[in-house]
Amino acid sequence: MSPLNWEYQETVTRPIKVEERDDDLREITAIDLTNGFPFILDVPEETSMGNVEVGQTYRAKYKVYTSPPIILGDIPLFKFELVELT
């Protein structure tokens, strides 16, 4: 299976609530408080996860990427990468 071809779309800033945190995978599961959408944020190696607390609300700045559909017909896949959490 070939790797996905992620294409950058935009950088957004939104209020989120952290639901889970996985230090090994460097992922944060969060809820976008503007629309109630749950999603997973990838956390780059150079970004510390030390101060991220489950259950807390933050202002998150993150990059949105899409990949062409591979299985789901016309629905693209999405990937979110954390830039800043305040």
C-alpha cells in the first residue's frame, strides 16, 4: 500500500477541549467547541505535550491537510497537525 499524499489546505485557530492524550503516538483527541466536531491532532516532535491536560479547554492553532479519497468514494481524508496550543 502506498503512503497517502497529504495536501495542505489551511491553518485555523479554534477553541478545543482535550478529551484524550497519547504521549506515545503524540496525538491529542479533542472536540472543536465551535461545531462539536471530534478530531485527532498530530503533535510534532518539537512541540511539548507536557502541559496538555485532559478535560481542559485551549485555543488551538493547527494545519488542515486532505488526501484524495481511496476507499470512501468522493469523501477526502483529513489530517490535523498542531501548531500552537494556548
